[in-house]
Amino acid sequence: MELIINKVEDLEKLKGWTIKEASFSLAAGGVDPVITFKLEHPAAAVPVLFAVKAFPTFGRSGNIALVNASFNLHTEDVR
């Protein structure tokens, strides 16, 4: 069984997966937070690491400072 998430609708694929471990870390020099879950599924050959990576982007518009929050989802097999 494969867990590939490319778009919002793909989040439905997380149904049936069980969280076995969870961790929090800071990436990119201690700035960007990453929440990582180790997921298992009865039909999957190996567990999967599912990472939610958040990162802010900064900008300006005249005298106004803009901050936009974004996040990235990443999956990889645990070997």
C-alpha cells in the first residue's frame, strides 16, 4: 500500500493509518517547525514517516510588513 499526498483531496488517504510515534523538531537553523508522525497500516509493507513542515514567508507592501504561513507535507517509507 502506498501513501502519496499531492493535493488536498489526497488527505482522505490517511483514513485507516495509525499514529505509532510523533515528534517535533526545528529545521533550517532552528526556525521552521516540523511535526513528524510514524504511521502504520495493516495493508502497508513498511511504516511511513509523515512530516508536516511549516515555514513563514516575509514581505513588505509600503509601510506594512506581510507574513504568510505555509506548510508542506512529506511522506517517506521507513526502511
